[in-house]
Amino acid sequence: MDYAISDHGGAAPLAVKILIAGGFGVGKTTLVGAVSEVAPLHTEEYLTHASVGVDDLEGLSGKSTTTVALDFGRITISSELVLYLFGTPGQERFWFMWNDLVNGAMGAVVLVDTRRLDVSFASIDFFESRGIPFVVGVNCFHGVRDRTQEEIRTALDLDPHVPLVLCDARDRTAGRDVLLALIDHLMAAQPRTAPHPVS
């Protein structure tokens, strides 16, 4: 299905809350910033010595900041649909915030890094346990795809109906495609109540 990006129309568009989740350092802040049509809100702080031994920085040698509350952005999908994006913090010590952030959310994107798939297990478990539809976005850092989709599905123990999309979180078009995959998934799961973008 081909979705048009539009910011005009008569009636007010349907506003849909979407969570962008995943483990520490998988690219959540980057994705929100890449797709947002407004200046995104970030609550990032510099990593300090206090995080040594608490935050696992293996494979994240260049990471110097971390989200401590949330990221927020907005993208207009059509004249009838606007997505409000809420990026969740990735570190375990901030997981208590997920219970508040999930209120009112229609669905979620779980970002994963194939080098560190285990850091996103908690996000998948969280949405599965609450019956919230989600898609998995595989953030292919620097275009590297070191595992097949089937290998990723098996490693994450994903249900067959959960969409899995390869992406680059830095790229607006790729990020938008992940969000459109989620909208398609929501429409398929709840055809009578899910948002209906104009093609």
C-alpha cells in the first residue's frame, strides 16, 4: 500500500500514540529524530563514571549519551493520520517508566541490533505480555546485515505474525517504512478500530 505524506485537509487527523522501544544503544533516539517533522524532544544526558558496571557498553564504543526519560517526535502519515512517537529509555534502571509511557499507545516498534539481540528481549516480552501489537525494526548499522531474517526471528523467538523490517534508523525514508509496516499490522489486527491511512 502506498501512503501519501500530507499536512493539509479538512477534518482534524486521527492522532495515534506509538512507542519506539528496544535495548540500550539500539538507535531509538536516532529513529525518532530522523522521522520527526518537528524538532524532536530528547532527554539525553552524558554517560558518567556512575554508569560504569551498570550500563553495558560492549559494542557501543562511540556512545556518550543516554535517554533518561523519553524521546518525542511527530510524523504526519496522511491528512487523516498523525503519529506521535515516544521513545523509551533503554537501560534497565529506567524500565519503570515504560508502564506510564505505554498508556494510550496503539502499537510499538521494537528496534534491535543484530550484534546485541539480547538487549531487546525485555521490550518484546513487555509488549507481548500486554497484548500490544508491535513490529521489529532491525537497525542495520552501517548497512551491515550479518544475519538472515529467519535467524533473527528464531533468536528473538518471534511469533510468525509479527512483522520484521530491515532499516537504517538514521534514514528518514527507512524509518517511515518501519512505521508504515506497524500501521499495516495494526489495520490487519484490528480492522474495525485501527487507523485507516489514505492511499
